[in-house]
Amino acid sequence: MSRSLVCVCNMVTEKEILAALKKGARSTSDIQQATKAGTSCGKCLMTIDRIVEEFLSQQPADPQQRIEFDK
Ligand code: FES
């Protein structure tokens, strides 16, 4: 199996998942909606989770994000 093919059921590659993340997807659920990866047997969900986590960990913190403090 090709390393870049993440979801065999729906023929979704790692490149397509990364493209969805670059367009704003921020969770495995977002990836499922954008690409259909992980929406059949589910065996690829852990791999999708890992790709999402790695991508998000490499993103700089959003300076516009509001921090909520307990009152
Ligand atoms: S391999 Fe992705 S849903 Fe089956």
C-alpha cells in the first residue's frame, strides 16, 4: 500500500488531507466532511487523527485568539 494513500475505502491521500487542513479543517470530523476519508470502515481514523495532530502542532499560535479567564 502506498504510504500516501490514507483511506483505502474512499481513495483519499495524505496530500488531500493536508490540503483540507490548509484550507481550514481543524479536526478529524472536518477532514471526514471535506474529503470523505474515514467515513466507511473507519480503519484509517487513527492515521487521520495523527495527521491532524501533527499539522496543528506545527501551526503558530493565533494572535487573534481570545483567552478566557475565570472570573
Ligand atoms: S480505510 Fe478509511 S474508511 Fe476505510
